[in-house]
Amino acid sequence: MAATQEEPAMRIVCVAGARPNYMKIKPVMDALERRGAEVLLVHTGQHYDEAMNGVFFRDLGIRPPDRFLGVGSGTHAEQTGRVMAAFEPLLAELRPDAVVVVGDINSTLACALVTAKAGPLLAHVEAGLRSRDWTMPEEVNRVVTDRVSDYLLAPSADAADHLRAEGYREDQIHVVGNVMIDTLLANLERARRGDALRQLGLTAGEYGLVTLHRPANVDDPEMLAGLLKALGEVAGRCPLVLPVHPRAAGRLADLGVPGGLRLIPPAGYLDFIALQDSARIVLTDSGGVQEETTALGVPCVTLRDNTERPVTVEQGTNVLAGRDPEQIVATVHAVLDDPPAPRRPDLWDGRAGERIAEVLLDRDGAAGRPRPTDLPRRGR
């Protein structure tokens, strides 16, 4: 609802820090601004190079951030601490009604903790995702961020079920759909009109796309060597292209890549969507790619032992292969022989941002709202 003359516009800070955040925050910002909110974009600078940052802002049409914290890289503790130290005085200056954090990166956790202690209402987009793998830093970030959030904005019914099982109140949980799919659907035709395939000499349906960036996959030379062995066997049947994530570039160079696996530079958002859309199969360890391939109806094989997005397996085109090289090869052959039918989960319809804005701009719902550790009210 738009602000009236008697009622000032709600001020909402939206936080982004790394590539996975940009596609998620854009539809939320757009929907809030269409409804009259004052939206301030804070970029923490967790990703700061051109390939992982600037090109995505341009592709998505995101306006320059109102504030840039410039925290850079570092260990988890260093990065999280620097974001907290930079965000705390900014929040005191801006005095927003609410703060929106997205996803599961260190910036998400850091800004959530600062907000919880400072007092504004906190909304977590993609709440309730669980891999059940406590060795993943992202899992820790998700769980802690959910615990201190007032609004738990879940992308699917299974995520909401996780939150209920963990004891969250019903008034906190809102199933809103998937903001990643908002951005995907808004930009799909633009991506298809581009010339990414032509520039790379690729033909639609005649290649597979690979992404690798998870520390568990690329930081251990033995594990990465096993994955490369599997990819080499797959490439004997279906040539593969791999946009090189900065995390993996040096290690891939040290190990060498098998024939049939072609390394290409990191792709911008539109080019990467085009590469996914035209691929015969996608092999990935990325949660976002699992979602995007499901929305596109493209077969996906996930190179992980678990996924925080099981809905992409149960209601999408994703198959969980694990990280054993023989199992990966067998799974890929099975998928190529009998691709899963395209399916798209409920509410992955391009309107998640609108549903989020409706929740956040409900002044009656915000007034006197119970805080995260309040007990359920009687009669609820």
C-alpha cells in the first residue's frame, strides 16, 4: 500500500553483497518502490570484481547502490566482522523501518545480526532452506539468520515446513515464491535474443554446462580431481563448457582439465541464462542453478551429497548425484537417456517480489508485531 500524505513512506534497507544476491534483491526493490516505499540499497562489497559484480548490475538494470561498504574478501570471521562493523553505524544513521536480507552469504548473516540488535524489523528472503549439512558455512548462515528474523519469506512449501518443524510461529512464516524466478522470467527473452552461443561457437542442445564453486568441491585437490575425471567421461558423450569461477580457476589450472571440457570466462547474468536455457544438460553444485534449470525445464545433475532445494528434485528437473565419480557418470547417462519432464513448483510464477512487498508494507501487521523470541499469542 502506498503512503498517504499523513503517513510517511516506509523506509526499507535492502542488502546485497555477492552475485547470488543481485538476482534476488532486484524484484523485491522494484515491488517495494512501486508501492511507494523508500528503498535504500546497501552493497557490502563481498563480491567486488567486475566479473562477479559490475556486469550483473548492468545486466539486471540495478541502480547504483546508495551505500557501498567495500568489505572485500577474507576468512568467514574476518568478512563477517568487517560487514558488521561497517553496517552498524550506517543502520544508526539511516534508521529504517525494516531491513531485507537475502540468501545465505556472510553478508546476510552479518547484517541480520546487526539489525536484530539495533531494533528494526528484519526480513529474510529464502528463509527455511535446509541442506542438513552443518559443514556448509551457508547452512550456519541460513539457520542463524532465520532465528533472528521477524519475517521468514519462504520460497516454497517445503521451506515453510522446515520452519514450522523448528518451532517458528505461523505469523512469522510467509510462503511467497522464488524471487530468483522473478528475475529469470523478466529477463529470459532478452537472454534468448543475445549472441552468447554464437560468440562461443555453441549450438543449442549440443553441449552440457558445468559450474563448480563450492569449497567442498574445489578446495580439496583430490575431490576436484575426481570430479574432473567424471566430467571427462561425460564429455566423451556430450561436450561440456565450464565458466570458471574465480575460486576454482587456479586449482583447475594446476590439475589440468580433460579433453571435451572447455573452460570459458565467467559469464554475465544474461549470457549465463542463455547458456543454461540452450544446454542439453547442466551439471552444478550451485543452489541457484538448480532453481533456474527447474524453471527453464532443463535437466540438471547436482554434484553434491545434499541440497537445500529438494523441491527442485521433487517438483523440478534436478537429480542429486553425489560426488562419487562413478555415480556421477552413471547418473548423467541415465538423465541423458531419459530426461526428466519439465515441472515448476507452485508460486514460481514471477510474482514473488510483489507478495514480499505486500507482507512488508502492511503497516497494521508491523505495528506491535511480536519479535522473534516472543511466545505465540493465545488464540493463534
